[in-house]
Amino acid sequence: MSTVWYFAYGSNLQSATLRGRRGIEVLRAVAVRAPGWRLVFDKPGLLGRAAFANIVPEEDAAVFGVAFEITADDHAHVELTEGVVIGNYRRVELAVEPLDASVPSAPATALSLSSDKRDPSLLPTTRYLGLVIEGAIEHGLPAPWVGSLRAVPAREETEEERAFRSVVDEAIRRR
């Protein structure tokens, strides 16, 4: 079985999203930081009204997240459901550093997703931002990082977005 390390920084941090909503089997999870990248909430969703998490290169920055060891097939499913094939995101390989240096066989690199589609005028929904925060807490990311997530401005999800999310949830669930 071929495996890859996938770096999650958005809602896929949360087990209920990655394992539940997407149906991904996680073999290992390691809390990490990715130097040289900055987290932004400026990636337009399919309806174009809400922002989703994105990472952009920035020399003096670092993003905290989780490196998940998953099968190559599961990674292909993540990329499919995140819209890599339609240019929604693109695959990037980045250096990662475990937050706990004593973790055996921790990855030095991981695959992740970044988007050139950006709109800094958009805000994430409180629901989406809540998933990111829950995932960060679940995996023990540093309190200052969680605090910075809590400080991100957000807005309420609309009825249209809620209905659309139900359709998307059904479409991305692994069969």
C-alpha cells in the first residue's frame, strides 16, 4: 500500500470532516508547522460568497496544521473533492516540522493544496471557521495559533449556502 503525507490547515484538520465527511482513513496524524507559508482566508467557494482557507508562500511566516499519513488513493480522493482537477486548488509540496521532536518517523515534507484564486474581500462563515478551530484544538496546535484563528473575522452562513453544502456533502462522501 502506497502512502503519502497530506498537510491539512483548514476544515480537513477536523476528524469529523476528513474522516467523516470525506471518508478518509487516517493512518497517522502529526501536528506540524510549515515554514515559509502563511494562512489566509481568501479562497472563494463555488458560490463565490464565502472564503475558505488557503496557504500562500511568505518567507518569514509559518502555518500550523497536521500532516496526515493517508493512502495514495485517499489522497487522490482529497484532491478530487477539493477541485484540483478544475483548478480550484493546486498541489504543493512543502517542508514540515513536527511540533513534538520526539515523534518517531515524522515527515519532513508533505503534500498540500494552495490556490491562486483569491479574493481578500470575502470572509469565512462562522460555521467553517469553527471547523478549523475545532480541528486545531483536537490536534493540540499551539494556543497562540488557535487564538489567531479565533480572531479571524467571519460571517453567518446563508440559507442558500447551507442548502448547497448539503448537496456538496453528498457528492464528496466516499462510497
